[in-house]
Amino acid sequence: MILGEGDHVTLAVKHKTTIRYSCPVIDAHNELRMSPVNTGLQQVLSHTIAVTPNTLIKTHSDHFGNQVAHFNLLEPHDTLEIIASSTVETTNAISCGPESEPDALSYKDRWLEFLQWSPGVPELPEYGSLEIPRKISMTMDDIEFGHALYEMACYFFNTFRYDPDVTHVHSSPRALFEHGGGVCQDMAHAMIGVLRLAGIPARYVSGYIFDPAHGEVGDHLRGAAATHAWVQAWHEGYGWMGVDPTNEKLVDWQYVRTAIGRDYFDVPPNRGTFRGEADQAVDVAVHINLVTAP
């Protein structure tokens, strides 16, 4: 089955995080960015977060419009389990056009923070030395811009191997260039650097991707067992356009967005503190099922 442009699909996501401590800890405070939000390309049909030990969960929106769940665990505990369950209707499209009202400000003023260097995307000479076949430019029309963005994703896919053993969550994009490989976070950061160098507003997207079982509709994708990362680039005609350098793919119905930011450090799925001398072991599992398709 081949989906047409604009077709809708329903995906069910279960994101389970288990943290085990070597001895009991207290006074834990956590922020979660595991909640999909409504956009022009996805509608959240249901969403819940369950925490064990049981505690009150509150929510707020951050600077980027992400939904943030936060909670405190003051009593001693040696295990923390977080289960985020969502049902989301996605759209088979790469962009819904500009998501904001017309603005008298130029895109350089509107999206200034996505044009500047940031903690996860520092200024590096390597961005300008990559031999990407087509140099992307905001002067391109929307069709040519889309082709150039796709070709850039293909370049990253074919040039850098997917390797979870050579980088870590705090790695600079320089590690990708030095080792010739990395994970989705590294490829997204590096591609954002290339785009910002070219004067294209670019932002980091965190979320999930559906990897179909044998015989199911959809492309087989890398990075489906945990949270995934990809890139959105701005074009005046397209609006924010999603592209995934880890899978040489323009974003479509297989992607569920949970958070956007300048880079990973704006959108970690779980950020927290606790009091205690314990070591911790973290186990993450993400499962996505296809609920309905055209």
C-alpha cells in the first residue's frame, strides 16, 4: 500500500524509562519532554504519563511551546519508572506551510535563535568543508529548496555511518567528523550547523519514528528503539520542513514530534536531579504500533 500526500495515519506510542539506583535516593525533581503536541501535521488523540512511585504530575509549556511534565519524589526510592503513552494522528506530508500568522519581521529576526550557534551546535570549520553536491540557499524556490535539503540528508547518510559506540549524549558535532560516525543526535546537530552556516534557520526535533514489521506499510528506519532526532529547516514558502539525515528521508507520517529546540540540550526527554550517593542505570524502550491507515 502506498500512501498519498495528505493521507492520515494513527500511531500508538509507548515510551518506558526505568531508572535503578544503587541505593535509595531522595528529593528527586524531574522534567519530561515526552508529550506530543498538536501541529499542522499531527493531532494528539490521547496522552498519559504514569510515574512509579506514584506522585502528582504537573505540566507547563516551555519557551519553544513544548509540553513539559514535571514532578517531585521526596521520599526514599531505589527505582523510578516513567511510562508515556500516546495516540497520535499523523499526516503524510513534509510541511504544512508556515505555522504562524504573517509577520512584518523578516525571517532572520523571527527565527534569530535558530540561526545562531548554540551549546549543542557550536561554530566549527568542518561545516563549511563538507563536499555537499548542492549548496542550499534561501533564494531557492520551494521545490529546489526541498530537493537540496533531501540531497543534504543523503550526503550525511552516505558519508557518516550509524555507530552508537563512538559518541555520547554530550558529544560535540566535531566527534561525528572525527570518528566518521555517530547517532541521530550527532547527525542532526551537524546538519543544523551546515544549515545555519548557510543562513537557513534550523532547529532540532525530538520524537519517535515508526519502523514497520514485515509486510506493514512504511520505510524501515534506524533509531526506532528509543527517542529519535531530526532537523527542521525554514523556507518562506514551505514553512518548517522536516528532514532526517540518519535515514536520508524527508519527514512524513512515520514521525511523531514531541519537542523542538535549538539543539538536544533544549529538549532532553528526561532531565532531573536527586540527593544521594547512588549510581544509576537507565533503561529506555520505545514501542510504536500502527493503529489505522488509509
